[in-house]
Amino acid sequence: MSKVTVVGAGNVGATCAENVARAEVCNEVVMVDIKENFAEGKALDQWETSPVNFFDTRITGSTNDYSKTADSDVVVITSGVPRRPGMSRDDLIATNAGIVKTVTENIIKYSPNATIIVVSNPLDVMTYQAYLTAKLPSNKVIGMAGILDTARYRSFLALELNCSPKDIQAVLMGGHGDTMVPLPRYTTVAGIPVTEMLSMERINAIVERTKKGGGEIVNLLGVSGWYAPGAAAAQMVEAILKDSKRIFPCCAYLTGEYGINDLYLGVPVKLGKDGVEEIIELQLTDDEMELLKGSAEAVRSVVKVLDNL
């Protein structure tokens, strides 16, 4: 009897929960939220789609009652506040670190062996906070960023090439945000290197759009997107529960890989029942390695803010 908990029933959390339920990879999905009756209402609305969308995974909601999450196999943490006007980066880190710490403590109390997927921002640092709090092996605490970033990248490439996004594969590394490191060398369209189909000028323009992909949605909607992040987190849940050994870019804890130590950073990994089952080390060029090291330093500077709290 497999069980998934999604903490935070806002747009991202609810989308993730719905995607997991419709994939039918577990028996039960529990949504937890701090807002009274919010998760219960979302869960009931989603469950009422089950005869239409043809799934039988039970969806339930809970207002801050973590006992209902007991024995979860995978927990997705989407809790946190968005950065508001006038709010410093440090304020955002302090606020969300407190939220992620409390949520993780409650999760571990009832599901000590769960694999934890963190979606809260700033992503790399919040994953580190969950790892410190959970006291689980690092392979059991993973951040969701790379799947979202590559999804954006691949969707933009599909528009540019006027082809199916199904045929595009890509690798992105580094932190989630402006310092991410797309690797056009590892981007293919049905096995064909994208460099043979597009000029570097067009590829670089798409890379820049990808780096600012979250901001583009915020400018259009006034809030960050949720369909793509929710679906990306659900894809990680599915890979873990099905033990499918999918290769995804995820935020994982590095202990010497790529010459980087003690840092959560986006790298290609193999996902299975034990979470991160392998960190894949690519043979990067000097230029690519320099970009990755620069991204790592940017993430480390944010981690220092957390360490100094």
C-alpha cells in the first residue's frame, strides 16, 4: 500500500497531487495545508474528478494534522511564501527555512523512512534545510528543479523547431535560477544533436529564455507558474514509486562529484526506490565546468545566509 503526501495545497502542491493521483502509482495521496479546510476542499474537488479522469487513487486533505500522513513513502514539500515586494533575499530564506524545518520535523515524526522531494524556494537551499532537519541519508532528500528547467528548455526548443516536445532530450545543471548551466552539447532531437538543427545564436537565446522562465510567467500572471512545477515533481514521485531508474536532472547532495563538496546542486541522477541511486558525472569541457563552479559558488553564498541564521 503506497502513499504519497504533498505538503502545501496551493497551486503547485494541488497540481502535483492531481498528477500523482491520475498516474495511479500509489493507493493514497494526502494533501496537508495550514489554511483551514483548504486541503480538504481541494482534495474533495479532485476526488470528484476520479470517475471522469478514470483513476482510483484516493485523495484526502488535512488541516495541519500530520498523523494523517503516517507511513508515507514519498513526501513532496511545496510550502513557503513567495518573495514579496520589499522583501530581501535573506528575509525570504529565513521565513521559508523556518517553514521547511517545521514541515520536515512533522513529516519525519510520522514517516521516518520517507523519501523527501523539496519544491520550496530558494530551491537548492531549502533542500539543504530539509536534509539537515530530516537527518536522513542524502539520497533520500532531493530537490525538484532540473526537471522543470529542462521542461521549459525543451518546450521552447519544440516551438523553435516546430517539432514534438516528446522527441527532445536535454541536460541542465547547476543552481535553480539565473546561474543554471544548460548544456546544448547534451541536447538532442530524436537523437540528433540540436547543434545540427539550430544556430548557436538561436540556442543561446533559448537558453537565456529558460534561465528567466520563472520570471516570464510571473510577469504574465503576477505569480509563479504551477502546472509545469507540479507535473515535474509528480514525475519524480512516479520514478521513485515505480523504481523505474529514470535519469533526471535533480538537486542532489554532492560529496566530491564534479570537484564540489557538501552542497546541494542540480546534476543528472538516477532515480529509483532509494531516491538518488547514482549521481552521473559527465565529462564537461573546461568552459562548462567553469559555469558549473560559478553556479555552485552562487548557491554556496545563499547557503551561508542559512548557516548564519
